[in-house]
Amino acid sequence: MRRLFHLIIYIAVLLSASEVSAQEKGSRQFYDQAESAYRLGKIEQAMQLLDDHIGSFHGSLLQSAYRLLALCNLALDQNEQAEKNVAALLKEDPYYTTTTQDPQRFVDMVEAAKLGAGAVITTASFQAEDLSEAPVPAILITEEMIRDCGGQNLQEVLAAYVPGMHIVDCNTDINIAMRGIYGNGQEKILIMLNGHRLNSYSTNIAAPNFSISLDELKQIEVLRGASSSLYGGVSLTAVINLITKQGADVDGLEAKAEIGNYKQIKGSLVFGKRYFDFDVLVWGSIYRSGGEKYDMPLSDDDFTSRTNTVTIGRIGSQPSADLGIQLKWKGLQFLYDTHSSQVIPPLTMSTLAKPYQLEKFRTIDGLEPSSATYSHHLDLSYQWNIRNLNLKANIFYDNGDLVRYQAISDEPIPEFGSIFPNSSDVQKAFEHGGTSRYINTQDHVTGAQVKGDFNYINRHPHKGTLTFGAEYSHFKAEDMRYHIGYDYVETTLNDYKYSKLGKGHEDSYNAFLQLKHHWGPLILNAGLRFDHKIRYNKTKTNELSPRVALILVKPKWNVKLSYSKSFVDAPYLYRKTNLLVSYITSENEYIKMEENLQPESLHSLQLTFAGLDWIKGLKFVEINGFYNYASDMIMTHIIEHINEGSNKTIGLELMANYQRKRFDAYFNMSWIHMLKANFFDSAIDTNNNTPSLMSHLVLSWKATSRLKLYSHISFTGKQTTYNTDLVNLLEINPLIKAIMIARENGNEVEYEKYRNRLSQIEDHIIYTKDIDARLNLDLGAKYSLGKLTLGLNIHNLLGTRSFLSGMNTKLVPQKGRWIMGTVAYKF
């Protein structure tokens, strides 16, 4: 793979060099003269050269010209003009990053432009726009903010900065919720890399774990709220777009090695260069952890385990990794990225959630019981302009390999076999101990997309842009293995017919249209998207996703009111698993209602107010109120997926950023209240696994020119988890049979005994547990010696023990005190 990367880079450099025309060389000569004059202190001469030839500069050279003009303005104390040139620079490159050679005043101006009214994102409307103009509440997390919060993976960074986003634990993988909505995995938030979808087409999941590297990122753009009007399925509650650096930002090789307690090892390399209009970025990261041992309190229920020791945060024998390359030449861009992850659950199947003897379970294809994913992503795009029309076309390919290898129980649980009344093999398996479930799917997706925007008017006070696009994708599941294990090493259901049943293909079509019109300070942003899918069984789904927003933008404040609807289609794996279980349990009779799960939907209404630079140091403050109505939410009943969840939620979110010369503070707080919800066919009026109050404070202080200290303080209020109590649920069928037998035999004593027990169980089918409020403190430090950087990060400094839960998951123990030391060098 390394040789292939080098070959691609070498060929691309030769091609780009051959394309440099005499006109480009002339432009470069004028720029070099201006830069030389600037260095000699001839500021006005440099500005004159740049102003006279600005029309001949293109691409990276134009960006360099705006940067140099801004530096000249600052040298002459022309701050207002410097801000205009910085704005022009960010318009050319919304993700421009300063370097250590830039003057501090210029660095501060660029960062202020990104964080304030001039902060530019492209995710909200498929075009570069200020945060204040985004149709839904949005947040931009810069490279510096990623480092300052001390987050070791994407989940921790998002939880630190995005109000309404909080960590839930599904036991099998890293997960995160948005405004109280979550799933068995991270399947309701769209995660993209430079606009390319990372969520699996089979499961909808893109876990924000160590398989997504942070070191090559320039910034993270987050849309809070329903976003299907642009991005279709999966973008139910939020959209996260990971924006990589460009080669020119790196300009060399950045190497980092980290080591910590619990056998943590992490390493990363980022290489970047720009050769005229050819830009190359290559990155790679790897992470391994042995995990933290913890002794769980002994259980009192019938499903006892042979051990009470669990391992938290363990990565399997195959480490988490992220490798990628990005090539740009003028309007042409190529992206390749591959991810791998193997997370060892601390507990057994989440509805039981017991400690287990991991080392006793056999390995399958080299994997221990774990949640493992392997994916490849390729994207080739070309962008061009025709007067007022900007177009971009791309083709893409995704390949995924998913394994869900779940330990179920060390002890025999014959009651579990009652789920499979027509499979004697499965029933016998659960009469043994060491049971497990194994699911493996391989799939690939090919597709093409075209999108564009047309500036139909640009005459004061009117400015209008029409954005449009269409996409086609073809999904194909090549294989699906499903079997039950017992006695730790034996398996059943190893039949080709089950693998064949899992195969299938689906076709998706979509088109969208968006209007953004300015009337002076007032902006109307309205959009509509239509999604059509032909499922594997020839059934069809059709979804309309509207959005409308009114935005008033003033120099010191802005306000926006928006309504949007979003959806996420039921994952292919859920539908196929239901079909497979029906095939096993119902003597080959398919249960169509279960197979044809409906898409989940969300209606969201938001009102946002933001103030900018009100007092010295307070860069911005934002207050957002929202109302959400979610319906057809998919819940998991042991091994079956059903559309039966709904909730109505209101909430308030607060964000603020305070900056001084050497001190930064980022604060956010969320209040979420569930008005009404339905889970597991039961109505509740309190939050489920969602604290009413959450807050985060990230502080950074540049103590000296070389030493920087930072901390992340988080508070999570008390919360309650509601889930199916599998221990009681599995007792129902045997009790019903016992009641029927007692009645047939006329045994009134036995009849009343079993009826009373059934009544007691039915009152406790829902597992309810309170989770205490908790305060967490992370600390870190970074010391720079030229190109060498030394760092130390301490997660959970106080070492407090806490528990979390998730969808159909009992309490899962969380990490204690984890420490990581870092050595980084820039070549």
C-alpha cells in the first residue's frame, strides 16, 4: 500500500508540473516580487504589485496573495482592510490554517474570523457561508479546539463542544446521542469525511471511535437538528462533516507517538505538500489498548456468571486504524480512506449485561467476541464554474465488512431457547453454557452524484442562490453469516441457506432543491428533498424532507427560526435479521410486518439567537430552543427489531466563547425535557438515558510561549434508564405454559401460584435504574521545543467510577483514570 501511495504521488507531481503554463509562471514571478518587497519592508510597493496583478492569480497563488495583502495591511495598521482580505482568503479556502511563521496578529484575525460572524462552513447549504447564515444551529470545531479538549477520539470531542450531544453506552461499541435520541449503535447521526458518507449502508452505523483519526483534521462542522433536506437518510438528528487539512497546511511530515496506562499505544503520521496547483495529503493512525480491569458487584438474579471481572476500553487483537490519501489538482479531487475497528464489549449481550470469561470463547476468523468493522471509501470528484453556475460531480465506492460476535452467557439459559420454538438445535444450544451469537455481513455500494448552485441575482439588497442535486446508489450484500455458539467452541445454524437468505441488493434515488435569498439582513433558506428506495424484497419507500428557515443577520447579533423534517431508513441488517429469525422460528414462514420495518422520522422546530463581540473577550454567545417529535423509532426486543418508539421533547441549549490573549474558554449547557414518550409499548414522561442537565467547560491557558495547559470539566445530571428486563421477560413463556397445565389439571394451588408470579413479572418487565449525577475532570499539558512537542493528557483525573446505559442495555461501567503521554515532531 505504501508503494502504491508513493507511485500515485510521483505520477501526479509529474503531471501537475507539465501543466504549468507560461502565464502561471508569470503570475508566480509577480507574486515573488511582492513577497520580496514585503520582506525588505517595502510594504506599499508589495501592495501595489499585488493589487495590479490580483486578477491573474488563481488557486493556491490567489490564496497566498490575499494572505500577503492582509499582512501588508497589518504592517500599516489598516485593520479593517486586513479583515476584508482575510475574509477573501477564507472565501477561497474556508478551511485555511495559519502556520507558526505567521505573525500573531494575523493568526488571531484568522481564528476570530472563523469563530465569529466570519466563521465559514460548507456543510449547512452545500456552499461556503458564515455560521450566522446557516439555516440550522451549527458549530465549527477548529483544530486547536480539538487539541484543547484533550479528546482521544471523535466521541469525546463532540461531547465536549456540541450542546445536546451526550455519551451513551451500547456496550458493543462507542456511541453518542443527540437530544435524547440514539440507537443500538451510532446510526442516527450522519458522519462524513469531506462530504463523503462514512456510515455503513448495511447498518447505518459510523462509530465515532479510534478508527476515525483526528490528527489530519482541520475542523469539524456540526449541524444540530434534522438535516435530511440535504443529506437524506441517517441525518436524523445531526450531521458531522470532518474536514481534512490540505497538503499546504502540513507542508512536511508530522509524526506522533503516544503511550499510556492499560497498555495504550497510539501512533500517527500526516504528510502533506503542495506543488503549484497539485496538493497531496496522506495520513495514517493506529491505536491499541489492553483495557482496564474492574470487579463488578456480584449479581443476585438467576443469570449468575462465573466471573465478576470485566475489561473496559479493550481493543481486540486487531488494532483500530485509519489510513487515507487525498489528492487535489485544480477542480479534480481524489479521496481514499480505510477504517478498521475491533471493540471488546466489557459485558455479555446487552440485555443481560453480565461479566464473562472472554478467553474461553473460540476465535472466529481470528476475532474474539467483539464488534468489528472494516471499511473502504473511494471518491473521485470534479468541480468547475460556468459564469454564475458552480457544478460538482462525483462517483463513489464503499465496501464494508461487519462482525457482531456477542457473548450471551457463561451459564446455561434454557429459557432463551423458548425464543426459537421450532429449532431444536438452538434450544439445545441454550441448555449449555458458553453461548454466543455471530453475525457477519459483507457489502459494497457504488454511486454517482451531481450537485450545483446558481447565483440568479446579486444586486443590492437582493442576493439569491439556487442549489440543486441528484444522486443514485446501488447497494449489494454479498454474504450474511448467522449462527449460535455454545460450550464456548461449538456452533449451530451453520447452513448455507441462512447465508443465502442474507444476500440482497437495493437501489436508492434522490433529488433536492434549495433556495437561499437575501433581502438585505433578512435571509430565506428553504429546501426540499425526495428519496426513493427499492428494497431487496421489491417493496418501496418514499420520503419527502422539507426545510424552511428565516434568518435575520445584524452586525452584533442574529436570530433564526427553522423547521425541518428528517428520516433514517431501517437498517438493512435489522430487516434481514428479522427475516432470518422468522425463518428459523416460524417453520420457513416469513413475517412480512417485521421484515418491512418503516423509516424513523423526526420533526424539528428551532429558534436560535446569537450575539457577537458584545463585550471585550466574549466572542459569541448562542441560545437555542427546540421542539422535537420523533416517531416510528426502532426498538430492539431481545433479537427482534420493531417500530414502536416515539417521543416529544423540548430543550434549551447555551453556547459561549471567551477569548483573551493567552486564555480561551468554551462553555455549553443543555436542558432537555421529554414531554411524552413510548418505549417497549409503555408510556413514560421522563427522559430515558438522557440527563435533564448537561454542561461542559473547556479551558486553555498559554502559560508561556512554550507551555500550554488545558482542561475539560463536564457535569452530567441524574438520569434514569428504562430497558427491557430480559431476566423477567424470559420467564413469561414458561409461566404461561405452567398456568395452562395447572388449569387443565384442575390444580388450583399451582394455578394461583403461577398467576401471582406472572402478575409480579408483568409489573417489572421494564428494567428501571437511576444513574447518579457525575462530575468529570480531564487535564492536559503541551510543551513545545521548536519542532518537538511533548504532551500529557489525564482522563478522569479524580478516578471516579461511573456507569452508563444505552438502547436495550443495562448499566455498563465506564473508564477510571486513563493517562496518555505524547511525543510529536514536525519534519
